[in-house]
Amino acid sequence: MTSSPTDTLPKPAPAHGGQVPPSRRSQSRVHARRRRPLKPAQVVSRVLLGALLVVQVYPLVWILLTAVRDDADFASHGAFGLPQSFTLDNFARAFEQGDLGRNIVNSLVVTLGASALIVVCGMMGAYAIQVLGFRGSRVVRALFLVGIIVPVQVALVPLFVDYAKVGLLDTHLSMIIPLAGFSLPMSLYLFMSFFQYIPQEIYDAASIDGAGPTAIFARITLPMSVNTIVTVVMINSIFIWNDFVFGNTFVLSEELKTVPLGLQNYIGAMGKTDWTATFAAVCVTVTPLLLVFLVLNRAMMYGLESGATKG
Amino acid sequence: MLPYRSRLSVVGFLLPPLLLFGGAVLLPIVQSVYLSLFSWDGITDREFVGLENYRHMVGGDPTFWTSFTNQLGYLAVCLVLQLGGALLVASLLLTITRGREVVKVLYLLPAVISTVAIGLLFQRIYSYDPVGLLNGVLDDLGLGSLSRPWLSDVHTVLAAVSAPEGWRFVGLYTIIVYAALLAVPRELEEAARLDGANAWQVFTKIRFPYIRPVWVTTTIMATTFALRGFDIPYLLTNGGPGQASELVTTYMYKTAFTSTNYGYASAMSVFIVLECLVAVGLISLLLNRKAVR
């Protein structure tokens, strides 16, 4: 399965800008083809692509449009059409009704905690399996595969019972542990596939200079992995930030609720749901994530593509 | 492999990940199997009942079977939208010459949004009174007779709670399939075209066989994700109206945390695990065998 376009890169594939080839290659073709008029098939595929793009993106635009409308405008309007009014009151009400600030802090704590665990544990595990190597490493590899296949629901009841026993219910840790545990296999596999690219000669040279496994890990593997760490953190933090099921199960008190749980409170909080304020709240919670994603999407795309194609 | 390594260093590096993974994933799986053999409400003493929970699940609980068929429906909708959509969009992407990267990013946007936000969004999209996005579009197209309260109509509710999940991840699978399609050697396609193959033949005879390994991975991903689908149905309808959109996952959740029947819920979660394992086995068997032929 050496079919990924990034495979052609000679060295450890950098996470950023990992895929230059497609656009480059096609660009030179553009100029040759530009002068000819479009074939009907091309027109059809463009229209289709555009229509599907509307389906994917318009609901999100709609959130934004609704968030800046006043109530009357929202009620009187159909699906399309630009807002007739512009107001930021909805945002004020959103902050009044909910506890968005605290929710965001909680989400940050959980996301940072779990990401740190995933990166540290993922790197250590991948280093032990891929670089150090040991008898039975294939068994350990297969064991981690279980975590990718098995659905998270299986852990809910046992963890709830265990947490109740040791007093972990209703803590940040109760969310961090399972989120990190279930994301660990994927990041471990990503780190392993990256470690393959670090040439054996580097390790040999370091060993001759007298460096032990720990020193090599700290001085060679770790500094070389920065791009992969960014990829792993990007992919996982989106899933962790958006987690609903663990938080909903293990956290009961308002002070610990993360963003998704806080958003849930908007449904019918005042008897009748205040939709424009709710959409303002959705907007506030979604925008930072979207911005981070738009800025760093290359790192993430690289992880998704190589993760799946290298299996 | 490092030339100098001690057993201690291997253990040292392996222990933290194994502890985390064991504690959060492996141990709970074992515990689920164990708990599924008991009747337990979490407060009184556990009572060992052997396989009674499983017998009840398979033989004496029509709700379970309803939820299982619903889950299959949910799976079907997700697979068609995600895999079909991904293949279509990825193929279309190959035909355009510029802006591919931007289109990919835009398609992936819904995957970045939390399920709760998506739940809120689709609650409004499906809304009947006041008129939501979907019914509004139908009205505008002159198809007003089709508009209905999608989430409280028993005939449409299952499709309505499945579609958002499908919609959410189209972009994810598009990116994977697109990366695979890019790797198909151009020479092969050109050669086929020179031999007079049309676009459809190029696709079925060259492109698709070439990306089959990736396709297997993608199908497995989409299937196991859909079999564990929970958030959006739970948030949108919580299984209702009646049991029209009840999935095994939401039924299990309610059994565990509303009726606090931990034993029976554990049996169901073991069932979900088995379901995923069987699905993975079947997919790799079916798709890989075709490749050999």
C-alpha cells in the first residue's frame, strides 16, 4: 500500500505543505487548456460540485446570518435571503443566558490535558514499538488496534461504576482519561508511521557516541517530531473539544461543563427556545475552532490522508 | 532498532501508554463482559444471572430488535451519503483545475463542528412551525406539499436523524478518497483512453480497482463510526417518536443511565462491540475477495 502521494518524499515527510504535487501539476495543465471552451461534461461537473458545496456550507452560513438577525426578522423570513436587520443583542443574550466563558475554560482544560497525554503516551509507545523494538511488539500493536475498532459506548457503564468507586465522577479527569485513551491508538499509529522515516544511521551514530535509549528519544526523536505532534494535536483536539457523550455521562455540575454540554442548555432553557441567541452561542463556540482549522488545515489534511492511505 | 537497548528502557517507554489504554479502554471492555452476566441497578447487590441478559435481549425484547433494524437503516443512510458522496466529490474534484484545496477545506468544515451545535442546527432545519430551512426550500421550489415536521413524522424521522451524521463526514472521506485517486498513475488512464475507453470504463476498470485498499479502509471507518452513532439521534429525538428513531446505542444509554439497569446495558454494549467486529470482518472478507478474482 505505498500509494500515497506523500510517499515520494525522500525524508521524514513534513506535516506542513506535505502535498505540493497536485496543484503544481495541474497548474501547468490549466494554461494549455484555458483557451479552449469548457466541454459540456466539465460544465456539468462544475455545477454539481458547486451545488454540493452549497449543501455543505450554506447551513453554516445560515447560523451566522441567524445570529445577527433580530427575532422578528428571523420569524418572518424563509430559508434564504439576507438579514433585513443587523443586531449584536443576540450575542449579549447568549452570554447572559449561558455560562459560555466558563464552558470554554473547561473545554480548554480537557482538550489540553487529553492532548498532552495523547502526545506523550503516543510518542513513548511508538518509540518502544517502532524504534526500540521487542519480542511481542506485534501483539501490542494489535492490542491498540482494538481501540480503533471498539465503540466508545462500551466504556460508559464500567467507567461510571469505577469512577463512582474512586471518587472521580464529576471531575475534569473523568473526561480526560477516556478521551485520551480512545484517541491514543490513532496517534500512536501516526507516530509509528512517522518514526519509520527517521534513518537508522542517525540512531547508529548516536549509539556509538554513547547515547542510551532515553537520550536518543529526548535529543533526536522528540525534536524531529514537531510537525507530527502538530498534526496529532490538531486532529485529536477537534474530536476532544467536541466530545459530548463522555461529558454528558460523567459530569453533572454546571461548573465543569464543557462547550458542547453548555450549548445543550440552550435548548428550552427559558421554556421556549430563544433561537437567535442560541445561534449566536453556536457561533461563538464554533468560530474559534473554524479559524484554527482554516489556518492549520494542512497539518490536519496531511494526517488524514497519510493515516488512511498507509493503513 | 537501536543496537543498545535494555529491557528496562522498553518497559519504561511502554508502560505509560499501556496504563492509559488499559485503564480507559481494555479494562472497561472486560468489565462490560463481566457486568453483562449480572442483574444490577447500581444500588442493591449484584445478582449473578448468567446469560439471562443476552437471552432477554435476543428473545424477549422487541424494543431491542426495533433499535437494531433502525441502526441498520442509520448505517445505510450514512454509508450512502458518506461513501457515495465522497467518491462523487473526489471524482468531480479531479475534473476541475483550480481551487481544489479550497473546495476540500470547505467540504470538511462540518466535521469541525460539535454534534450539539449540529443538533441545534438541524432542529431548526427540520422545523415545521416556524418554517425551517428544509421546508422553506421545498416551498420555494414549489414542492410545498412535501413539507412536513420531519422529526415527528414516524416515516421520516429515522432518515432525518441519520442524514446529519452523513452530511457531517462527507468531507472527511472525500479527502481520503481524493488522496487515493491522485495516486492513480496518469499513464494508465491515458493508455486506457487511447484504447478507446470512456470515462465510466476508466473509472470502473482502472481508478476504482487501484484505490480498492483505501476504499476498504474507508468503508470500515464509515461503518464502525455509523454503528456507534449516538450523539445526533440522542440530541434530536432521543429515540422518539415512540421508538421510530431508537438506535441500539441510544437504547443502551437509556437503559444504563435512565433505567439504571447496568447488567442489561452492558450486555447491549457487548453486542455493539461484536457488531463492529463482525462488520469489520465481513467488509474485509467481501471487498478483499473481490480484489483477488
